[in-house]
Amino acid sequence: MSPEVRAFTCGCAGLSFTQDERDFMRRFKPWGLILFGRNVQDRAQLTAITSEFREIVGREDAPVLIDQEGGRVRRMKEPEWRPHPAAAAYGKAACGDGERARLVREGARLIAHDLIEVGINVDCMPVLDVPVEGANEVIGSRAYSMRPDEVAILGRAACEGLLAGGVLPVIKHIPGHGRANADSHLALPVVSTPRAELEASDFVPFRALADMPMAMSAHVVYAEIDAERPATVSPKIVSEVIRGFIGFDGLIMSDDLSMKALGGSFTEKTQALFAAGLDLALYCWSDLREAEEVALATPFLSGRSAERAEKAMERLRAGAETRVAFDPVDAAARQQSALAMPG
């Protein structure tokens, strides 16, 4: 990978880049671009913006990310794109475990079909969080189940479906956001559950999928492990839990630095996440003053982080090269029948 690549992913304001955004990306060469509903209109427009990003940064397979989970978290919506169910719909499907996994795999393959068609090659899913009674609803139906083992099985099926379609999955929110008592978009969640219980439940799906290429961190304090810092900026959580107990050695990207869970300036937040041992910073919004703060505090992608990034891209290329024929119409019909989805 080019030494000019900076270890961050940025957002943009609208349906096409402003000249200031083009200048920013040429100057800082971000690793990736993330898209939201504000950036989505139709297939032609999305194809144009993903193509232009890669032309600007000079990498033909540069990562373009999106949150296309299904249910309430989806940026590409009907009528231009088919709806996809929330993760919880699969966990509640009236069929056996093997059939549920098959449905999840096919559903993720359908999502990959929609994304690849417009040049998006990274999807920030599946959610591997395990919700508990009384937790904040920020996860809710985005989770497959309240059973860690089932989350692990269905989460792996989702990853397999995305990879089979040439799209890189991002498991999230490592090491677990399911029992958070606040929405980290708005406040800092603090989990006081004993470490042994977390290891027996919340961390289980992430440990089971530790072989996946990429993960997104949780802006959550686990008070029994590090009472002062959320996982994203905690060297102890990253080294002892994520790299240690969970055994994840893939590429770790922060959740959005704009979220209210993290305090301090963008410079301070960015420096803290790299000091904790994360590989990539994520800035989702479109304020170029904030984005420049993040970029200036972000190192060039190098060392182990560069190796992890290259391994992730190799996994992506391997999936693209082995992609087999797929009929999205038939697959969508099976999903609708099995999950009682709207047509």
C-alpha cells in the first residue's frame, strides 16, 4: 500500500463532492470514504461518487464504506433499492438454526449485490452485540439474538454472504455494545458488569469471529476493566480484551469520532485512539475543519496497521475473484417468503 495513505476514513456532505472536499482528499489521501443517506440518490449518482473518490486518491480498489445492515439502519432505501430485514427478524424466523444461517447468508449476499453494483466494497455489518433486558435500544433489533452463541452463528453467516459477494464485512461494536445503558451517539455508556460475565456473554461472538478481517470499536466504558476510558481509546481494553482474550488481530477502526460518547477535541480523540492501539480513525461528518483536525492527527498507514489493511483487502479481492452466479430476484423472493417481508 502506498505510504501516502493516511489511516482514516472520511465522509462528505452531499450527492457529489465539493471542490473543497476534492482538495481535502487529494491533500490527505484518506484510506476510505463512508457514505450516508445524505450521499445517496440513485445507482448512477452512487456509482459516480465512488468512482470519483478512487480517482482522487489514486487507488482503484480504495475502500468505500456504508452502514447497510437492514431494518432501521440502511442508507440505500426503497424504492430505488429493495428493503432488507433487521437482524432480529432472522433470529426470530420460524425455522431451524441451519436454515436461519442460510437465510442470513443469502440476505447478506443480496446486500452485497446492491453495494457492488454501485462501487461500495465495505459494509459496516454484522452487529455482533448481545443485547440484555433493560439496555438502551440503540442496538435493539440490530442484534440477531440475545443468545451469544446464536449471534456468533448468524454473524458468521452474514460475513460469509458479504464476502461471497465481494464486500468486506466489519464486525461491530467490538468488544460489545449490547448491554450499554446509553446511546453512544448521544452520551457515554458505562457498563459495570464483572469481567467474567462479559467474557462469558458479550465477548463470545467477537471471539468466535476473531478471524474476520475488520472490526469497529465500541465507545463504551467497561468499568471493571478500565473505569476511565471507553474501549476506543483504552490501551488496556485493546491489548487485554480485543487483541488478548478475544484474539482479534484484524484491522480495527474506531466508531465515529463525532459521537458524543467521546470527549475532547478531534485532535485529542484521534491521538488517543491511535495511542490505544487502533489502526484507523473514522470521521463520518462533513465539516472540513473537523475533518482536517482528524487528518492532521492521523499517521500514515504503516507497520502492523498497514499489514492488517493489506490482509483485509486481500480477503476482499479473494471474495471478488471467486464470486459465483447469483440471482437476486429469486433470492429476494425466498427472503420475503421466509421472513414475511413486504414485497
